[in-house]
Amino acid sequence: MYFNDRLQAAMQLAARLEKFKGEKGIILAVPRGGVPIGYYLARHLNFELDLLMTKKIGHPLHEEYAIGAVGLEDVLLEETDDIPKSYLEEKIPLIRQQLKERYKKFMNRERPANVKGKTVIIIDDGIATGRTILATLKMLRNKHPRKLVVAVPVASRQAAARIKKEVDGFICLYTPFTFVGVGGFYRDFSEVDDEEVMTLLKELNAKDIQRK
């Protein structure tokens, strides 16, 4: 067991992210488990907080096997030679609509924040395979951030090795030899519900307005 809860994980990550203080940056938290960590780090670094809304596209014969990812504005497909065009034409708009509805619910707006020229730090509570986040990183590169960083409390060694090749910085507190799933490294891995996400985002947005 490495962490009591997500707050303790965020506090440990904060020390490793100290070097980014003072930069023009944004935290992109993966909902829902990454939001409590992203909230703490956004306050610590005085960064903007937004949500990283992406979802994998599963193979038609094996839903868990990702063939790409869909974002609010972009899509990245890989290994689609044997995938019927009709499947993609049906699946992509459906996934995007679901993402847009959730984003509007959480952020009360329709378009994600502009990341061009900013230090972008992607936050989640852990990474198992990394397939979806790898596709997401490629989509984010096309938006021309100044730096692209992934910071997580725990990741599998395989995912860590893949992600390091695609970012300007990869910060991970633990890459255990045996990976048993993200929840196995937290004493308290309670589900983060929609209400908690909205409460944290509302509180942080209120603080931003007060600063302005």
C-alpha cells in the first residue's frame, strides 16, 4: 500500500511538481478519479484546472481493446485496417456526444481551455495500460502546448515506458514490479462521484474569479 487516499498522493506529487511553479500552465485532470488530485495541484501551482475528456474506441470484436480515442474536438485512430467504416461512423459521434454532455455538466461550458503555449500537466490517480492516454497525448501535441507533462502517483512499468517516449516530462511516484490495478495501491480508493467533481470545480472557479 503506497497511499492512504488521493489527497496524500496529491501532496506527494506536489513536491515533484514544484519546479513548474511560476509557469503559465494548466492542469488537465482525468475525470473522475484524477479530479481531486488535479484540484489540489492546480491550487498548489496556481494553474488553471480543466478536464481531459477523452474516451477510447474499442474494437468491434473486443470492446476492451482500444483502437483509438475520441476527444471533444479530435479523434485519433490506430490499427483500423480491419474495422468497418460504418462502425467508426456510428461510434465516434456517439462517444463525442457523451463526452460533450459530461463536459458541459462538469464545467458549464462547451469548449475546452486553450492549451497553446502552456505547460500542460495531465493528472490521473494512476495508469494501468496507458493506451488511451497515449492516443490523447498525440491529440494534445497538435494543439501546440509549450510542454506536455504526465504526472501520476502510480503506473505500471509497461505504461510508464511507453508514455515517457511521448512527453516532455513523466513524473510517477511508483512503478511497482507487480501491478495489481490502480485501486490496489490506495488504502481508501472510494469512488469519486459527479457531485464531488462539480463541487471541487465550482470551488476552484470561484477562487479564480476572486483573484481576477
